[in-house]
Amino acid sequence: MGLNNGNDIIYLGKIEDILEMGTQSIFMTGWNKLNPFLDGFWIKSDRFQYFKPMKNYTDLINDLLGEKITEFFHLPSVHNKLAEVSFQGEKIQGLLSVKEEQKQYTYQTIEKMLLENDLMITALYNIRNLSFIRAIEEEYNDFLLPNQLKTLIIRDIITNEQNRKMQDIVIKKNMEVLEISQIKNYEQEWKLSILEDREDCDDLDIIEEEIQLNYRIKGLLSVTEEEKEYIRKDNIFQENLNLFMNMDIRGLLEQVELETHLPINQKDYDYYSLYQETVKQKLKKQRFLS
């Protein structure tokens, strides 16, 4: 599905022309030269911008909605704009974002930070092991970072985020204050699975009874009973779970539609609303709430 002409789309020009310009360059890391539809790439001019090709309509909506959900939880998010480039005469549509670069901060991934301080056992961002949160709380006399990480964990549990790893979370430091930098990449969210070993399902025609009886939410299933106890007893975890229980998913989708002029059909509204209600019921049933 292409972007409608009525949208405010940023045109970046031809990739071939950008490559020939002395003042700009494309960073090929992560970019498939033969098929740029597969991966995104960085463009460097006066600032770093990242272009992510649109693979399908569902991923596009997930990414735009994901930004709104991150902001709903009072976390910093990358800001996506609809954009388009040309490559070998073919239009490539997707999302454009600007990398955060502030001189007063130093930046590093949380993976590197934990490894340098011998606080991490595994490099995987695994919700089944929240020990790194406790380690950060003990190591740093700064509750902003651990509280932000707890909030991010809840955000990722309820959206069924399956693709975020330690190396994807960037921490910025100013003096002795540590905090999360821009969070990005939301396309692999809000997806359902019939069984744990099967592919995700994007069927917008499913009904409530089918979700309740047949579908699984991996993010919730991955949390052990021990970690649930930790979540139940922690005020920050509970505050964010209760925040989600009152979240207006339709209102967030309306914001996306208003700001991008991207038409979101009724099936999408119904799907995300039904999915949120399903997560809320499962949170209660699986005893995440105190």
C-alpha cells in the first residue's frame, strides 16, 4: 500500500544523486544495495537522518503508533516523518527520523555500559531476566535510569515487542545523570501468535473469542513467576501497568492519522482496540497487577 498524495511526504531525491554529492553521503551499513526495500540507511548532511523503507502497511502503522505509545509512557522517542526516495527509477516510501546528537551528552548503549561495569550476564534484552535492573539500581545513585528502564519494560510487554535488544537501547549521560536516549523501531509490535513456535498473525478479521481462546502474547508469557512477583511489588512497574489500563488506543491512532494525514481504516481501529482489551484481561488473569 502506497502513501496517498495528500500526505506531507518529505522527498529526499535520488539515491544515485545523493551518493555523488560531496557534502552528503549514505552509510551503507545495514543497507542492501541490490534491494533497498529490505533495509534502511543513514544519510549524513548537516545531521544524521535515518530512512527506513516501508515493508508493509501494518509495520508502518505499528511504527507510527509505537512512537505515540512511547511518549504516552513519558519516554523519549524518535520522531518519524513520512518520506520518499528514488532508486533506479523506482519510488521507495518509508519513514525518516533524525538521530539525537546533543553536545552536552555522551552516548553509549546500555549493553556497553553494563559490560564495562561488570553488571550484565547476557547481552540479550530478555524480559525473563530483570536482574540487570536491580544491578543498575544498586550501582547508580540515580533513580531516573532504572525507573525509565522499568517503564520501557512495561511498554514492551504490553505491546508485545519482540525485537529490542540491549544494543538497541542508548543511554545518554550529562555530568552524573544517566537517562534513556531516543527509543526507536516499533514495527514488530502488537502482533499475535496462535502458538509460541508459529509465525505472528496480522489477521484483522479475527473476533474477540478467537483471541481469548486461541492467541498468545509472547511478551506476557515470557515473564516468569519470580519476575511477576517483582513487578507486583514495585511501584514503578505498577504505576505504568495502571497507566496502560487507562490508555486510549483509539485516541493515539487518531493522533497518528491527524498528524500524518495517513488514512487508518476502521479495521485497524477495531484490531488495536480489541488487542488492548485482550492484554488488559490477560494482565489481570496472569496476576501482573498487585
